[in-house]
Amino acid sequence: MTSVSKEPRQGPPEQIRAVPVRHYGRWVAAVLILYVAVWAVHSVANNKRFGWDVIGQYFTDDAVMRGILMTLELTGIAMLMGIVGGVLLAIMRLSPNPLISGASWLYIWVFRGTPVLVQILLWGFISALIPKFSIGIPFGPTFADFSANSLITPFVAGCLGLGLNEAAYMSEIVRAGILSVDPGQAEAASALGMSRAKTMRRIVLPQAMRVIIPPTGNEIISMLKTSSLVSVIAVADVLYSVQIIYGRTYQTIPLLLLASIWYLIMTSILTVGQFYLERYFGRGSAQRQTMLERLWTNLRSARPAAKGADR
């Protein structure tokens, strides 16, 4: 039998030479994307049919600025109604009482199953169905009457149409967040003597926020764009404002592009806010990074690899 020498090897161990993996396909794709982006920007910037001079002329017009403010007000009020209503509907939907859960299901079925534009139009023409609202005892004397046209203005109709519709969608988002929390949390709170409402407020909902926040941010961005539908009932948002201008100047395409640019600016700001809100509620899990943060991380990780390849 051949004997194997067990003497220790003399000298330092050999250094491992790390060779980074080459991703040539990524570089080719990046070059193609960069070329297409430069070509698209150059083509759009030099196409006079886009009417960039008209866009610059009306970019900060008073009517457009008032339309932006109206759009933000509509979005804020509608989302507030949607979030509050969605939480209430979600809690009702999870109630053990079949009457309460059934009422919530019926609301969601009606408002989620019909187009939001139709709902806005119905609220806008509510006086054709209900000419006046009355306050009093049911089947008894009436204390006060209000005209539907004076009570539900186009702005109020837009808020009701958007907000009540959004509540149906938000209820499903909140319900999914509540169901994502371990049922043992609620059982433990119940064993400690906490009421169901207190358990929901202090135990379940704070943990469900990690699941609720991302789709809610998406709903806010979607609401900002969906609010343009109120232009059909003559609410002076951004879209209606530019429609009034191009109805007078016949510069249709440039002014529609102007509205699109403002929507992009507003949605971009909301996207940044959504990112940091998600990162705040996602503490303790994998942290999301911005594009600049990812680029800096990749550059830092690439430096050691390059030094190893040089050796």
C-alpha cells in the first residue's frame, strides 16, 4: 500500500483569484435602450407639431394652476373618503354578524361593479331622481328641506362619485391586510381582555399597514388620474381647464400634452412619497432602495471585484 505523507504544507496558502462574471448581454441591452431613448427625446424635442412654444406659454397659466389645485383637492377628499370608508367596510365585512357583513358585501358589489364615470354622472344629475332632501322624522313631520342642486354642487358630486367608489376598492385592500396578520395576535389580545375594537385598533391594523400601504399608494396615484373624469360634469380640474383653453385657441394637442406633463409631475411626487412611506412601515424587513442608492451599492460592490481581477 502506498503511504500518504501527512506532513503539513510549507509556506502560505495560495490566494484565490476572483474573476467577476461578465454580463455582455446587459451592456448590449443598456446601449440599445440608451440609443432608443436619445433618439426618442431628439425626435420629440425637434418636432414642431408638438407645440412646445404653446406648452411653455400656458404651462403656468392661472386657469391651469387653479385646475391643478382643484385636482389635488378632489384627490385628497376622495381618498380620505375612500380610506375611512374602506376601513369601516372591511371591518363590517369581517364581522360575525351576517346582517352587517351582508350590507358591506352589497355595497362593495354595487360600487365596484358599476363604472365610476356612471356614478359621477348619477351624482351630477341627482336632482332628476331626488329634487330635494328633507330632515325630519321618518313617516312624520319634516323640519327642513334642501334643494338637491344647491346641496350637491358639481364639486360635491365629483367627490361623492370618486370617494364612494374608492371605498369599495379600499375595503378589499384593508381586508387583505387584516387577514395577513396572524390570528393568534387577536386571540392573545382577547385572552388579555381587550375588546374587538381595541384589538383591531392597537394590534391588528398597525401590523396590517405593511400590506395596506403599497396598494394604497397605488390607489392614490390612480385617483389623481381618475379625477379627470369629473370634467364631464364641468368641474374645473386640470383637464377641463385645458379643454376650455383649446376650445378657444384650437391648440388641442399641445394643451393635452400640457395636462399630461402636469399629471406626470404630480404622480412622480406622489410616487416618491409612497416609496418613503413604504420604507418607513417596512422597518425590520428587506429595505427598498432608490435608483441612486442601488447605483451606489453596485459601484461599491464592483470596486473590490475589479481590484481582485487586476491582481
